[in-house]
Amino acid sequence: MAKRTCSIDGCDLPHCGKGLCGKHYAAAARAARPKKVRGGRTCGVDGCNLPHVAKGMCRQHYNRDWNERNKTRLAPIRAAYSAATLDARREYLREWHKRNAAKRSAQARARRAADPEVTAARGKKWRADNPLLVLEYAAKRRARLRDAWDEYVDRDLVWERDGGICHLCGTPADPARWDLDHIVPLTPIGSRAPGRHNYENVAVAHPSCNYKKCNREPK
């Protein structure tokens, strides 16, 4: 007899009750439970009925407001944390993509097969909203087609590592328009071995500098 699993898409945990695993069953139970309102007061933000915590807001909106009011004080703390955890975050992303590559591909194929028109429209909107990620995935695809892909490369981490400085001319790049340049090009020329798509072989570059460099290695 086949083992029954959770009916939620993408969840393979064992069935617990009402077609759900233990995690989703507990979440559904919490959602159905009536909200306890402290003193009968709710959040003062329009459309939010969560219980009041402080300053006329629920905990979620109060935390958001606090972070906004303390943005200047928090900026150096967040920058220091980001720099200190850069390698750890890069390693985490690398391992996560390795572990979940097959599962994510299968889920994407199932979504496309189930409703191709909706999937196409959603993809078109996503590409318009995320132009930098489109470039990131295009670089990954080029590397795979050339059998030069070593690991997932996050553009944000490369930008942080290089400080937004173009490695070809040494001047700041535009955060909204920059290229992820392969230092040793992926295309083999003559006896030169092709480069690899990994963190060690990519760097920030101006689009114009990258265009001038073409398939040559930087001098």
C-alpha cells in the first residue's frame, strides 16, 4: 500500500489528518481558531484586525514602524552583519540549490503542464519585475549550455563582495545596470581552456566595459 502524504502541493510529509501533514494540519487549526483580542482592541492600520500591542498597532505593524524609524541606526549594524556572514550565506545558497535542484525542476514542470497560459503570463510579469534575476538566470543557462556551470552564483553576493566596483576599469557601477562578467570567458579560444561559472570566476563589470572586453581575458 502506497504511503499517504500531505495534499498540499510540494509537501511530501506523511499524512496526519484531513488530508494534511502534521505541520499543515496545525497551521489550519490555528487559522480556524478565533483570535483573542487583548482588551477588545485591534490594530489601527486599515484592513488589519490583529490584536493591539503598542502605539495603536499590532505586533507586525509595530515592528515594521520601529524598523523604519530606526533605519539610520540599524544600517551600520546590518552592513556589518552582512559582511561577516557573506561566506556563510554563499555556502548555504550553494548547498540549498544542490539539495533541491531536482525537486524544484519537477515542481516547475508540473506547474507549466497544469496551466500553461497562466504560467506564461506569470513568467512574463515576473521577468518585467525582476530584470536583474533574469540576467542571473540567463548567465546560469549559458554556463550550463557550455558545460561550464559549477555552482549557483547570487548577483547580490557578488555585488557585496566587489563593493559595486567594476573589475575592468575600477570605477563604481550602476546597481540597477551592471554585468556579471566571467573573468576567464566561457567560450574557448584556440588553446585557452574555457572559464567556469563560479564565484571565483565572476566579477562586477560595466556593460560597456564587458562589451569591449568581449571574449578576451582582462589584462
